[in-house]
Amino acid sequence: MKLIVIDGPSGVGKGTLTKSLGERLGLDVIDSGLWYRALVYKHSKCSGMATWQEIARTLEVTDLQYPILRTEEIGNMVPKVSEIRSVREALNARLRSLHFFSRGALIDGRAGAWEYPEADIKFFLTAFPEVRAAQRFLQLLKAREGREEISYERVLSDILARDEKDTTREVFPLKKHPDAIEIDVSKLTERQALARMLHEISESTKVALSR
């Protein structure tokens, strides 16, 4: 098993499941969203001295270590950058050059199946917006630490707005790949969702070996 991609909308739990799956399978995990955050942050430090594409081609794993990458300020800038086809192509080329795929890897993203059609297994996770908003709301409450008030209604509104942007953008919009295995995790626990994914991988492996 060389490459598995896990796509789905914001807040569906891709990151957690990808990490758990990587630990179970012994594969490297590529958080594509974090790489875009690193790109945004590094670009902000270059003072216009380099293009987005040039910076994308020079990113290293060490660029992912900064806590500021997880802030809302950085995250809000990612959609605009990720809509640029040449930037996506440059970053994908960079990830390929870092030899993750030769060792075997899991990619957590929104359009990974379309950008990496050679993936051995493609997953597309879904969940009702209300479920995703509730999970995100709880995460924000835990991390708030006295900052501005957070409401479930605001979180749900943000989720719906992000869905609209992701599904209507011109470059690699969020949609299920024909070859992807769709799993609705709305009523599944993390353990149940992980078990379902491991089962699908096992079944796909059996089919591949029988050919």
C-alpha cells in the first residue's frame, strides 16, 4: 500500500482519522492543509521577495513546526491561495519530491483523489453540517482560554460558508471522486469510523492481490 487519500469537507474529522490510520498502518501522514498554512506563513515573512510558487517549491517538513500555523488568522488566508492552480501544482510537485510516496503515505485533504489519481485507495468522508459544527464548537471551547465568545450558530455559519467556497471553486472543487469510497461518519464514533476504513482497506487489498 503506497498511497491513500482521505478527502472530505471541513470539520469532518479527516485529521484525527488520518493520524490514527497512519499509526495503525505505519504510513507517513501528509496534512495538506498544514502545508498550505506553512506556505501562507512563509510567504508573509518574505516581504514580496518570492512568489507563492517559488516558496511552495522550497517548503520543508521543518516549516510545519510553528504554532502560529494553527491560528484562525493563517487559516482564513488558505482558501484564496489554494484556489490558484499553479500554486497547487507547485506544492503537489514539492510533496512528491520529498519521497513521502515512495515510503507509503496518507494524504488528508479536500481534493486529494483528483490531484493524486494514482492513489491506491481513495476515501471521501461526509457528515451533516450540524454534526461537524457541533464537533468544531467543542474544540474551539476547549481552546478558547478566555478569548472572544464563541457560539454554535457562528461556527455552523462558518462551516456552511466554507462548504460553499470549497464546492464551487474553479480549481479542484470539493466533490467525491468516482473511485472513492464514501463513508458518512455523522453517527459513527472515531473508533467505528476507523474500523470501517481499515475494513475497506483490507477488502481493497484482497481484490488487488487477486488480480
